Amino acid sequence: MDFRRAAEVLDGIKKDVIDVKEPFTSDETNVKSVSTYHIPYEASLPPLSEYEYNKYQYAKSLFQIRQFDSVKDVLGNSKSPKLYFLRLYAKYLAGEKRREELSQEIFGVTEDTKADNLELNSIYEELAEDHDKGNLDAFGLYLFGIVLRKRNSGFKAAAVLLESIRKYQHNWSAWMELGSLVQNSKMFMDLQVLVNKEFEGSVFKDFFLAKLCIDLHQPSSIFGAIMEPLTTCFPHSAYVKSQWAISYYDTMDYNESLLMFEELRRAFPSRLEDMDVFSNLLYLQDSKDKLCVLALECDKIDKYRPETCCVRANYFSVKREVPESIEYFKRALKLNRSYHLAWTLLGHDYIELKNTNAAIECYRRAVGVNSRDYRAWYGLGQAYEVRKLPYDAIYYYQKATDLRPYDSRMWRALANCYQTLQQDDEARDCYKRAAACDKTGKNLAMIQLGRIFEKMGRMSVAIDYYHTVWDQARFNKISDELAEICLVLARYAKSKERYKDAIAYAATALNTNHPYHEQARVMLDEIKIFKEMSREKRKKAATTGRHQENWEHSKVNMAKTPSTGSAAYSISSSTSSSRQTSSSLQEASARTHFVELGKYLYSLLTKEAAEGVSSQRAAARQKLSRLNSLQFHELATDVYDELIRRNVEKHKSFLELREEFHPRRNQARQKLATLPDGRFKDLASDVYHELKRRYPHIPLEEELPPMPQHKLIDTKAHPSQSTNIIPVKGMISVESVDYSDEDEGNGRSSVSDNGNNTQSLDSLMADLGNMVKTPRFDMKNSTDVASIRYEYESRINQMAKRIKMLELSLDSDTSNNAGQSRIKQMQDEYKQLDSKYSQLSTEHREQQVAVREVKNEIKQLVDELKNLSDANESLRIQNDKAEAEIRNLSQETKSWRRKYETISMELRSFKTRSIDMGDQDPSSNFILKPTSNGAIGHQFIIDYQSAIDELMKTSRSSKPPDVLLSMRTIVMACKAITKEVEDYEVKVGLSAADQESLYNIKNKFSVELTHLLASAKNFAAGMGVGPVSLLDAAAGNLTSTIVELVKLLGMRPINDNDNVMQSLSISDRGNIPTINDNSVDNILDPNQLSQFLKTETDRIVSSVQSLLGALRSGDGNLYGTITSIVEIVSDIIQTSQKSFSAGKGLGYKNQGCVILSDLERCNSKIIQIRDNSFIQSPEHASAIDKRNLAQESYEIAKHTKELINMLDV
């Protein structure tokens, strides 16, 4: 654990574990498992010498101010464990820093264009070599594990990190790096077994496993088993409390999490760690006030912490101020680009703004930083689902379910995608998983499961799910979805005549909004009607039972005494009251049956109105008129139920069995499903007309004509001729009545003349005649009444047909008149349109003439543009030739200037010698001369002198900022001198006195060079106001230091090799001297080519930095900067190709040519970008062109580095 975490945990340790009375020293041994004082790791390392200790302290101070390159330079190549780790770790961080600098802004860079750490390969090679030799300590192994993980060697990295932890288990960073390699639960379980075995009793092991439980979203039972002993040992630790709070938040136990976070805030009000998670919790609970207070307090503590920015962003999110929230998330990411939580929440904000492209980019960044963030995977699934790409969404939702297998939200989202693709089996399985994991009580998954089973026709299973949802949620706030399933439950319970349950279901939906409230009210009214009908039916059954007893008794009496009309009338009157009681209910259902049958038979009724009713249908309908009210009501109900089944509940094969019906009636109801559509329509039309006849006051679609006036036979019944006819035993004659042809009669409902419904539909029509038979003495009178009624109804039908025909004729005449007026209106419209067409044709012809003229002008302009393009191309070729000639002349000038400087130096030496010094010792001359054992090459001193002279000239010119360009040459010359001194120091051992003098001079040299740089910057920023004398003084001081250095170590004369290297030294414009292509001597060997490439790499880096600065500032000199990079790369390619074509370079030809081809490709792209976007107005170049230019510049630097690494192997 790092120092801060360890101190935080120790602060919360249980007080009875430590001695609070005695002073704590490094010799105490009371808490070996906690305190780092008692770990003998540092004692096992070799001690530092005083010289190494001073370097260590200096490098450590530089490391703390993030000057990583300086740390690397100070420590050199030391192999002492402390210095070794600090040097390589600083080198690694320097590479990471440069990688981030080469990356662009928060957006605009895809994952494929991310920069790499260019230092990784060199660090890996050095660490791998020492690891094979067994020379790495715990921290060296830790760094080696990081490098291996960066190189995607996961298993090897895990082994190295475990080796590091075995040596020093108190390095919390090593534990965290090891945890980042664990990607799933299986790996976690395996690692848990391993570390429990190897680090038994270790506190760090327990903290690590607890942290890993949260990161991998393990069950809370596993986390609790690990964390509870730590809580007992560290009850007051802020870190322990925060881990509990995060665990509760992760398992969606928001109330417990809120309590833990509030307790943590009270105990540690200035602690910002994990406050971003706390702000997420407050956002989910919509606690604006608490979130506002938290944001203000965090801002007061440190407004530039990423956690503070995240808290403020969540505050703006809860206020629905999404743009401000996005700005704060971006600010957090600028402070820490690896802040995966900010990436994820930023993606959520973009989803809210419906910017799916930006949201997907954010989620991908979050996954790239932390692949175990289920919220980012879930967000990607949401984004692709919004874009209607369900297959892609399924992939990302599956990733989320792998990480959170106990989260119902993940399974519901996955199931929804499967439903979109109509994969019902997979959707059903996912909803079952979601229902099993649902802890919120919303039961959304169960609702969806019920709908799926309802769609499959498995209504009973769907009802079970719906009832479970209703039973769990009926006392909470009723949602629209719950109201909908309540209505489904109510309909199902009503169909099963479970009216009490149906009322409970409908009453639940009654407390909702439109339209469910109205539907529930209608449902309750229907249930009330059906309930009354059921009650009346039961009463009817009881009454019929009593009537049956009377019937049996009357049969005995009739055997003794002839039946009289008065006795028949008294028996009939005993049942009349019950019919009158149920008439209102029958009329209500008849109204419903009439309306639905009318809609269903519209076409058939229209046809009958036009063509009339066939004799067969008239006979069938006459038979229906003989049924009593109850019999006809049951028949109409069965036909209506079959109609509903055919039109609405098509998934049912036949009508369901009903327990209150006789089995034979249920069988007849099911036989209705076997009727073809034509026969069923005939039966339905018969019932429809009978309803129309029995209930004339029901509103009809067509009003009946007036009743014709006929002289009817007096049919007034005498007391002995009651219309309520009681059949008498011994007087019943059986009449065979066929309602329809063939098997149609089998589709009728069974009706009963007693409460038990003992007559079936098959025998119904045969018994209808018997039921209406009267005793023999009234048969003639009844027959006359029936014939008169039939004649009357036939005449009514004929009159209705005639009226219908007259209405159709009237409609035809009306439509003809309307057609004539419509034709006249259309003729007028046609004339108007014809006139308008003529006008538009004229305008069209005029426009065609204008278009032809424009085309001719465009053709002339295109021809002129082609001519100008050809002229421009020729001018460009001439310009390229002129530039090439200028480069050659400039190179030649530099070469002659260098020769002049060399000759001038030699002339000064000769002039000095020519002076007659008499007997004076020549060694007393004041001219420093090259010697064979000198350390510094003479040419580097000459380069320095030339650079200083250039600086002096520039400082007195009209452009003071140009001194910075001259300073670059001075710095490169000083770097070359420093390298000469370091090489000499390694090759030739110096005495202690010389070593001390050299050390002092080198320190002075660094100080004076820094002073000169500062003076040059101040002079350039002074815009001509600053005195040039300060710059001269700084240059003089630096020169004096170099003179002292030369006095101490001497100069080395120029030889042939030096001449070659001198010709490859840095020039002002970044060009190399011309090399004779036919001269084999000018071809560089691999060592010389490597030195040349290193020099050119520095120039490329300098040019790229200038390019990036110009891109940010919009400098107009971008074209020249790009051209300089192109020239440098061209020179590198040309020189390298020559070296690979002969001599020792042939061994590098195959691999080198591949790298050179990549360089040439990048160079071509840069030329193309320059010519397309930066040749005229660079400041107006698009952001994409600037990004591509920076990317290709980075690729050039990378390929050049690969070329150098190939030569140095």
C-alpha cells in the first residue's frame, strides 16, 4: 500500500492493538503485520555510498517536481537498486508524459491513433537482461511487471508481479497492477486461492482481495467475509469505511451506502477520495440539496481535483443542465485522462443529448482504461440500440451481463434486443434471469414474461406471472404497465366467473390515469352485470327445481282429473315473475350481441336488403321465433362468444369449457368452431334478425317501415288459451325439425326446460316444436296465430326490401346529379391547369436557354482553369528546381564556411608560431592547441565558436526572437562537447583531483548554459528593449567555462572520420552536405549512419515541436516548417539507402528497406497534406488536416527511432 493509504489505514487501527503510552520507534515489534518499520527489506539492500546518496537525494527532488528526463541524466547508468529503479521509472514516466503530449485534445483521436511510449522497448531490454541474471529487487520486478503489461504479456506480467510481492508485500502499487490483470470471476477465484496460500495472515492481501471484489462486482457475501475482519481491526479507518460505502453502492443498497458516506463525511470532512461515487449516489436519489452542499465543500477543499470536477458535473446533471455538466467532466479528464468514471458519465450525458457518436467514443475510452466497468459496456449497448443496431447492442449487453450477472437491468436490456429481433426463446430466458435477480420490486421482467407467454397462447402461465406482479405491487404507486395487466387479469377472472377477483383487479386499475381509469370503470360495470346475471341464473335454477316438483305433482293430478285452462294458467303464473326479473339483464346483453353481430354481418345484411331473404333462411328464422326468452338468450350468448373467439381470440381453437354449463352444452359450444364461415354467418344472421324482432326498441342501423294495416283474425286468448303453454303427459307429439341443412343443427347451444340444462343442442330443434305444442283442444287456434304471424312478417320483409330498392334508386339519382356538377367543376379546373401549364412551359423554355448559356460560361472557365493549372504546375516545377539549387548552394556555402573557419584557426596558429619569441619556451604560448591525447574534438569547438558568432549577429539584428534559433545551435554544440567529455571520462581514468575539477566545471557549465538560455529568452521577449550586453555577458561566461574545460582535458585534432562526422553535423536549415553518389568513401557504415540518424532525430523532434506550436498558434509559417521536415526525411531516406546498398550495411538491407518504405509513405502523405491544405492559407486549414499532419509527424519520428534501434542492436 502506498504511503498515504498505509498512513490512512494505520490512523484507523484499533487502539487496543497498539501501545498508546510508550513512544513508537523503529525498534518496536508490536505490530509486525502493519508497520513498515518492521519489514527488514531495506536492510537487505546494499547501502549507498555518500556519492550515490547525494545523487539519490538530488534525483529524488527532481522526480518530485516531475523533471523525469533530468532524473535520468543525473543517475546515469548506476546499478544500485535504489538508483536503478528510480532511473528506469523516471524514464518510463518521461515516455508516458511525451505520449500524452503527442496525444491531442479530449476528442478527435481514435484509439488507433493513440501515441505509444517510445521508451518501453529500451526499458524492457534492460530489465529483461537483469531479470534473467536475477539482479532485480522488488521494485525492479514491479517496474518490469508494468512494462510487460504494457506489452500485452499478461501471464508473464502476473508472474513477475507476484515475485515482486513475495519480496516486498507492502508495495500496494504492485498489488493494484496485479489486480488490473484479473478480468473475470474465475481468475479471481484462482488468484484468491493462490494468495491465501502464499500470504496467509497478510493485511495487504485482504485489502487487495476486498478491492478486487468491488472491481469485479463479486457477491456481497464474498466481500463481507473478507472485509469484516479488517473492519474489526481498523474500525476508524477512512479507507475501510469508504470501501463499505462503495460496496453497498455497487450492490444497489443505496440507503446503507448513503449512511456510510455520510458517516465518512462527518469523520473526515476534507477527504475527497471516493466523493465522486458519493455524488453518483446522490444523483440517483435526486438529492439536489445534498449534492449542492457536497459540490460547494469539495470546491472549497480543492477545485482542481478530478473528483471535485466530477461532483460538480453530477450537480449540473441533476439540475438537467447537461452542457455545463459536460464541461466539468471534460475538465476532470484534462486533469486525469485515465479517469474511467468521468468517461462513462460523460457518455451518459451525450446519450441524453442524443449525440450517440460522442457517447460511443466516451464509452470506448472508458473501456480502454478499465475493461471491467460494466456501466461503459451497458452504455455502448444503449447507444447502439438507439441507433437501431440490435446485433451490436447484444454484444455489448452480453459483456455487461458477464460482469454483472446478478443485475436485472442488464438482463432486461439484453432480452429487449432479442425481442426486437423476434427471438422469443432467448428473450424469455433473459427475462427469467432478470426476474430472478430483481431486487427493486418493480417486476418489469415478470410483466414482459407474461406478455411473451400471452403471445404464445399460454394464457394460464401468463396470468400466473401477472398475478404475482399484481400481488407484489398493488399497494405501491400504480404504473401504466401495472394498470394494463390489471385489466387483463380482470377480463380473465370475469371469463372464469371469479367476479370477486375481477373486481379486485379492476379496482386496482381504477386509481390510474386516462385511459386505464375509464377502462377499469367500464370493466366494473360489466362485472356487475355479469354478476347479477349469475345470481339470477342461480335463482332461476332454484325456482326451476321447485317448479319441477310441482310438475311431478301435477302429473299425478292430471292422471286423475282432466287438465283445465285455469289450472294451466295458475301453473304458468308461478314462473312469470322470475322471467320478468331477468328481462332487464337479458336486454342489456341482447343490446351488446345486436351491435357486434351487426358489425360482423354488415356485408351480408346489405346483400339481403338488396336481394331479399331466401326461403330456406326465412324458414329457419321462423323456427327461432318459437324459442322462449331464456332459450334464445342462451343461443345468442353462445353465438356471440364464438364470434368473439373468431375475431379477437384467434389463438383459441374453440370455446373454453365452463363449469356452470351442462357437459352437452359445452360440447355443442365447441362444435360451433367446426362450422365454416358461410354457415356460421347464416346462423349469426338468423340470431341477429331474431334479436331485431324481439327487441324492437333497440336503436337499429335502418329504421323499419310503418306497420301495414291488415284486418287480422282476433287472436285474443281466452282464459283457457294462455300463451304460457304447459305440456301435458300423454299429449306430447314429437316433430322432427331441421334448422339448417346437413350438420348445421349440431352447432346450436343446448337449452333446458329445467334448471339442470339436460337437453343438448343436437336435439334442441327437434324439441322446439314439442315445446310449443298445446293440448289437443287448443291446437287449431295456435296454428292460426302462427300462420298469421308468419304472413305478417313476410309482408314486412317485402316492404323493407322495396324501401331499400327505392332508397338505392334515390341515391343513384342523387349521385348522378352530383356527378354532373362535379364534371363541370373539373372542366373548369382543367382549363385553369391548361393555362397554367402553357405559362410554365414558356418559363421552362426560357430557363433552358439560360442554363445553356451558363454551361457555356462554365466550360470556358474550366478551360481557363486547366490552362492556369498547367501554368501553375510548370511554375511549381521551376520553383522546386530553384529550391533544390538553393539548397545545394546553401550546403556548398556551409561547407566552404566550415573550411574557412578551420583554415582561419590554422592561420592563427601559424601566425603565432611565426612571431620571434627569442629563447622563450614555446609551451608558454597562450593558444590552446590540439593534442593527440585531447578529449574534445577540435571541430566541436569550431561549431561552438560559429554558433556564438551567429548569436552575436542575431542579437544585433532587427529580429530579436531569432536568437532562440541560434540558441538551438549552441545547445546542440554544447551537447556534443558534453558527450565528448563523458566518452573521455569513461575511456580514460582521471585522478581524484582532476575528477573533482571536472565535476565542478561540469556543474558550472550547466549553470552558465542555463543562464544563457534564460538571457536569450528574456532578450527575445523584450522586443528590442532588453540590453544586448546581458546576452553578451552570459555568452562570455559560458565561453570561459568551455575554455576551462578545454584547458583541463585538451583538444583532439581533426581526422578523416571527424571530417565525415563534421559534414553530418547540425546545420541551420536542417540539410546534410552533398555526398558524391559515385564515391564509395562517402557511404556511411552502420555506426556512422546511426550517429547521423540520432543527429537527424533531434532535428526532427525540434521541427515537430515547432510544427505543433505553429498548429496551436495558427502561425502562417507552417508551410516552411512542413517543408523542412520533408527535406530532413528525404535526406535520411537517401543516405540510408546508400548505406544499405554496399559494405557492412548490406546486412541491414531487408529490414531497413521496410522501415524506409514506411518513412517514404509518411513523407508522401505529409507532402500531400501540405500541398492540399497549407500552401495558400494555413490558418484556415481544417482540424482534420491538422490532426493528420501531427499524426504523420509522429509516425516519422517513430520509424526513425526504429531505424536507430535496428542499427544499435
